[in-house]
Amino acid sequence: MRKYVLTDKAGSTAERLRVTAGKFVHAAAPDGDEPLTRMTAEGHDSPLLAALEAPGPTDPHARLFMLNTHAVTKDPKKPQAYTVVKEIPAPAVTLEHKLIFGISAICMIYKNAEFRQWTKNWLSGQDRSVATARAIKEALKKEALAAGALEALAAWSETAGRDEETVHEHGDTEKRALHIAAAAELAARPEADADEVAGAIALATRGIDRYQDKVDLVDLAEKVVGHRSSPLRKPS
């Protein structure tokens, strides 16, 4: 299994795990505390995904590590793994890339018509105004409140099994849409705060890999970084 992990200049991940190049044999229990096992579980499927989904503004000093992990024992009581860790060049991505990636991905998993029309206009550069992003954000807040009420009802339903699962997923995508709309609103402001924008994007895309069956994130990342889009800031 091959995964990619982005770190800061010192080699530490966002979860404060230290990465160093080398060859290691280590415990491989999926629920254990072995750092390399945790890093592999939390790693990304491509270098660009690792950079695009990294929390916070783009770090010009970020480092990227490739982890190749293989099972070396089949003893279920003492599973072990062999991991080769190699440092490779980190791809250059911008905050705009991260926002485009987030909006594009969430548009594919959240089917609200009004939200999808906004994302279409935003991605084309037709409307990236503060006012429109704020209007979408406020509409989504109301939807989120309604989803919360539906979730409570589903929990008491006689058919709660599948219904509750559906409501949970709908609520998750709805919250992601809300956070990405908030990020777009912040980014459109003349004095946009990079930390705030990056924080909202991170909330929207955290754990988005769970939707791999709905969107090819690796392919999307390639398309986003290879796309020369218009500037983030447009007149509001």
C-alpha cells in the first residue's frame, strides 16, 4: 500500500506525528498507536491530494513523504508491517487550488440544486461575490437546522436503520457545503484572511475520502492543479 503524507519543515504532520526517511518494521494493528500505521491510515492516495487536503494555508516549506507499506506476517495476534519511507518533492498548490478543489468535490456529493448552481457559477468565474456566497451560506444554515430535526425523527422511526444512515450522510454533505460556502465568502472579501479561509476549507474537506465512490478525488486533484482559473478576489 502506497500513501503520501505532507509535513512541516521539521517533518511533523498536522497530527504531530514525526516522519523520517528510512526502512522500518513495525506493529501493524489497525487500532494501535504505532505512528507509521497511523500515518499510513491517514495518508493520501496521491501527492496532490496530500497537498490539497492539508489543513491551513499552503506552507512553502512543506515536505512530502511517500510511504510504501507491506505486511510481513500473518499472525493475527502480532501483525507486523514493513514500511519504506522516502522523501519526494512536494507539489506546489495555492489556497485558490484548495478552494476550487473543495467546491468541485462537494458539488459532486451534495445534490442541492441551488448550491450546485452557485458552484457552477463560481467555478466558471461568473459569480464569486461576497453577497451570493453569503446568501448560499445562510440558506444552507437553515437546511442544516432542518436536517438536525429530521435526524432526531429518524432516530425514533420504526425503520430507523437505513433511514437514519441516509439522514446522517445527507447532514454530513450539507455541513461540508456550508463550510465551503463560508470559505468562498471569506475569500471574496478584499482583505481575505488566509488562515480563516483555509480553516473553512479544511472543515469542508476533512475526511472527504469516504466519498471515493462518488468522486474520483485523485483525478479531480490533477484537473484542479492543472487548471488556470481566474483570481480568487473579484469585485463584490
